[in-house]
Amino acid sequence: MLLARGSLRRRYKRFLADVVLDDGVETTVHCPNSGSMMGLDAPGIPIVVSDSGDSKRKLRRTLESVQVDDGGGRTWVGVNTMLPNRFVADWIPRGLFPGVPADAPLRREVAYGTKSRIDLLVSPEDAPPVYIEVKNTTLATTGRDGRLEARFPDAVTERGQKHLRELMVRVAAGDRGLLVPFVNRHDCVRFAPADDIDPVYGDLLREAVEAGVEVSPLQVRHSVRRTTNGTILSTRPRRFLPVRL
């Protein structure tokens, strides 16, 4: 996959962004993020885009990451919401999720609940199945102690509320429910629900935890570097963050 650096002109209509690449090319790229991207769409911020090389695509380039500084130093933030599920699915068999069997069968997008699909379903032979919901988390705000908190959601999410309710149903039936806020930036020290944005989601999250739903916020670090062969964007798991409810 070809990558290029540049700067953001504007993000609009949710899935479109105008950018200027470092070689001077001005173009419109696909923005694979249905959220508000609060704090991540300021004109002029550094960006990384991928190039599919497919001339048949209406928008052959995709916005992958943006760089911000919210007080924790310059940080690359992943904005492509198609990737977190893939990363988690790749990392579970490597034993990176304590308590989730690495060698158990894993399926993606399995139908369950009321017209829903669970992101990942791990099915051990000798233990309850683990229903895993992954949430791309990019919003960061300053907590009372002056340190950055990763927060979800960045807009009201009825879909997210529904997922929490359905995880509670699975737990009540004897299965495990695991919420993985995928903290797509390395500058935060903990995770918390964004009650000021979606108080219903915050209340449901606390109810879900009380009901036995597990919450494991996984923080990742993105590194962008230039080489003689072009730009390289790498993503690696960093740590699990504590939760403030």
C-alpha cells in the first residue's frame, strides 16, 4: 500500500476530505469515519493518506491518520474505522488479550441480538463464548488532574447504546461480553465515557459493567516515518488503560 504525507484542508459530508500532499497535489480523499472526529479536523494539521492505486475507484486515496497535540505531545491518531476490528482479530490469537483464549475459534461479524452483528466472537470448547465489541476511540479531553483521557463516543450513538444492551443480554445468558475501546492514540492515560456528549451511553456503560460486561481499553501507538522507499505507517499495541466510570 502506497502512503503519502500532507495536510488537511477540510473534512466534510462525513466521508470526504480535501487535502494537500507534500508534493503539492491537491485532492479529495475518502474519510472512512462516520463519527464527528471532534478535535481531529482542524485545517492544516498533518495527515497520512493511503493510495490504493486503483484508477477505477472514485476516490483512490484514503485518510488513515492525522497528527494533533492536545497537551500530551504530537500524536498520530488513527481515523480509519475499518482497521481496529482487524487489529484486534489479529492480536487475539497472539495472546495479547488476557483472559481471551488465544487458540479458540474466532469469527467476525456474527449475527446476534436484534438485527445486530458482533464484531468478534471467540468460542472456546470448555468455556462460555466471548462476545467482543470494538469501538474506535479517538476523542481526548483533559481530566481533572490535567492529564488526557480517551473518551467515547464523540457523538450521540444509538447504535453504541444498542450494543451495550445486547452485551448485557449475552452476559445474563451466561456468556461473556467484552467491550474493547480501541484507543487510537498514545497520549492518553485512561478511558472514560463521554457523558457530556452522550449521557445515555455513559449510564448504559456503567450499568453494563455492573451487570458483568468487561471493559478493556486497548491503547495503540502509530509511528510515521519517511524512508528512501516512501512513507511508512506502523501500528502496535501499547497497553490497556484504566477505566474511569
